[in-house]
Amino acid sequence: MCMTDLNEVKKAVKDTVDSVIDKTRETSHRSSADAERIRRDLTGDQMTTREKVTSAANETKERVAAGIDHAKHEVRDRT
């Protein structure tokens, strides 16, 4: 096995590990965003306006983070 083959194998393994990490993080962020939405749906009437706004901001933050992790995975797949 020559060095180029070894480097290609290393890159493939690293890309696979990084993709798994990104997908795991994406799923975690989406789950957190969904949990915020469900919490608001279930207890929205009992929440103050500030709590609702904070919850909506947290949901948005988690969805953006999930989108970033998804984009990183997509870019890696294209290269």
C-alpha cells in the first residue's frame, strides 16, 4: 500500500467520523427544537410572554444549529 492510498483511507475514515458526529449533533439540535415547541404547545397558556419568547428563541437557535451541522455534512459529501 503506497502513501497516497493510506492518505485516502485516512481521509475517508476521518470524513465518515466527522459525518457521524455532524448527523448526531443535527439530530440532537432538532430534538431540542422539537422539545421547545412541544413545551410551548403544552404549557403555552401558563407561560409568561417572556417565557414564550425565550422558548421560541431557543427553538430557533437549535434549528439554526441543526441546519449548520446538516450543511457541514452536505459539503463534506460533495467534496
